[in-house]
Amino acid sequence: MTTVTLSEHVEEIEKLFREHNRALIAFLQCRLNSHSDAQEVAQDAYLRMLTLDNREDVESLRSYLFRIAGNLAIDRLRKRKVRGDFVAGQSQDEPMAEESPVHHAIAVEQVAGLRKALSELPPKTSQAFVLHVIEGRDFGSVAQTMNLSERMVRYHVTNALAHCRAMVDEQEMP
């Protein structure tokens, strides 16, 4: 069994992106009925491919990429359904249920961790992340706001996501 270096792995993922990104986006768009959701899920799938631990165990990177993307799309659809059910269950004059102190403490801790992670990033990377992930803007809108290309916005958001994921993984390690 041969060991793949990090640079070789990155090159493999770049090649995968060049050769299969259009097909992946089309595949996801059919499942999600949203081009922007398809792009986001594809981005998450590539990020997971980049952070793959046991590359040697994967026979076909393309198949694995599509499997990851398909699973992420299912997760996205489930979240949509849960959100839709929740919103449908809330009446306009019914106040939201009170949060427990434990939930509040966890949320405060998560926000503090996110702020710390974002403060460690370059300003453009942090801004792109906040505009896209926190405010929910699409890549085109963020690109216009920041006077960057959509590709650069994706680059910055991907780097921010990787950094945040590394921070979470680091915190979860005993």
C-alpha cells in the first residue's frame, strides 16, 4: 500500500474538481432544486475530501466525492424539512420556548469559539465567511460587496471553514 503525500492528495482533489465539478453541481442541483445550495454542498464535499484521513482506503475518489455530496444533500434536505416543520408549528402570537440555561451557556461558548477562530483569519477571509455563512448571502452577493470574484470568495470561505473545522477538531481531542 503506497502512502499519498499531502501535496499529492491536494493535486488529486484539484484534478477531481477540474474534471467533475460541473457534473457534481448538476447532480446536487437535481437533488436540492437550488443552484446555490448545490454549490455550497459541493464545496463542503471538497472540503471533506481535502481533510480525508485515510486516502489510501478509497478506491475511487470520484465515487467517494459523489457519495459524500449525496449524503450532504440528504442532510441539507432533512434540515430544510425540520426547519419548515418548526416554522409551520409556530404560530405568530405564540412566543418561542425559553432556552434552558445549559443551552444558552453552550451557545455562548460556541459563539466565543467562532469569534476566536475568525479573529485568527486574515480580514478578507473572515469577512467572506461572515457574509456567506453567518448572514446567509450567496457567493455572488458577497463577491459584489467585497469587490472580489466569486472564485476568490469561495476560496476565502473554504479557508475559513477549514480553519474553523480544525479548531473544532482540536477542541474535541482529549
